[in-house]
Amino acid sequence: MVLQDSDKEMIRKIFVGLAGDVKLKVFTQELECNFCKETRELALDLGTLSSKIKVEIYDFVKNGDEVMEYKIKRIPAIAIVGKLDFGIRYYGVPAGYELPTMIDTIIDVSKGTTTLPEAIKNKLAEIKKDVHLQVFVSPTCPYCPKAARIAHQFAIENENIRSDVIEMMEFPYLVQKYSVMSTPHIVINEDTSFMGAHPAEIFIDQINLALKSGYNPMYS
């Protein structure tokens, strides 16, 4: 996926708001998977739009240490890392409606904080157990960006939360595993799921329900 010149100019202006450096760690492989090429090209394009964005390309097979360090389980994958690694991952090409989410997340990661209301941040601070969010999206889904963005914001605000956004058409085996019928579909700690672009408050309620089940996402 190559960005149009008009898109580049718009994103370049948005990236003026970057506070600190952000690394886009792209995981692919020598014999490229479906959409690996598009994902890599998009990340490299974004890297040309600000001196604060650094793009690093890793081979899923050859760079095993990095794969383990960033807990990458499938490709194509992008880890969005700032001064800290907030556990934010994107699996697949962030195309269509998902590109703005990627841009907004890069801005948030550069700042190390989000625009979530203080009341939501206080509720998030009460979550002391590990939480793994998997948000299934599709490029043509207008409701998916809200769910994806909330999940990534939660990961930035609470070190116990990690967030994967997964493009459902690129990972059909995961769609089957989690019985994904429509998007956005959010899986929490493997054993709880819900659908729709709900407000952050509802999202937190769902996380708390999942934590009551006692599942340990460290092994997911």
C-alpha cells in the first residue's frame, strides 16, 4: 500500500504534533506473506513524513530475539513503540478506515499519554491484572476505528494492558478460532468477547468481567 501525495501532505501536517520519537517495528519475512509487502511499504512511507518516526524492518524467521521480545505471533505485524513499549500491535495492513487510527495512535505513543477523560483514566488505574485485548477490524468498517483506538489508548494508560488490532480478512484462522462474524469484535483474555464500538466505560466493564474469570493472558 503506497500513500497518495495528498494523503502524505495531510499526514505530514498531523505529524507536526509528534512529541517524541516513535519506532515502527515491522515484522515480515524473506519469502513474504500476503500483505507483508503492502504493510512494509506503508510503514516506510510514514517514516518519510517526520524525522521523529523511525522504521525498523525485522524478519519473522531470522530475527527471533526481536520476535520474542515484542511477542509477535503472526505477520505482517507492526509494533508501535515510543519511549516505552506500551504493548500496541497492529496485525495486517492498516488500510481504509484503519489508517487514521494508526496515525492517531502514533501521536499518542509519541506523547506517552492520551486524551481519555480523567474519570476513565482513574478507572483504568484500578486494573491491576494482565489484560490482553484483541480487536478484530476490517478496512471498510466505519465503526472499527473507535474500538481500535480505545484499546490502544487503554494500553498506553495502563502498563498491565496490551492491545492487538487484527485485520480479520488477513487472518481467517483467528476469525474461525474466535467465531468472529462481524466487526469490531473484541476478545479479552481469550475467554470473553463482545461486539460493537461501545463507549470506553462499557469497554472497562467488559475487561472487569473478563478478569473475574481468572484467565491468565500471559500465556495467550
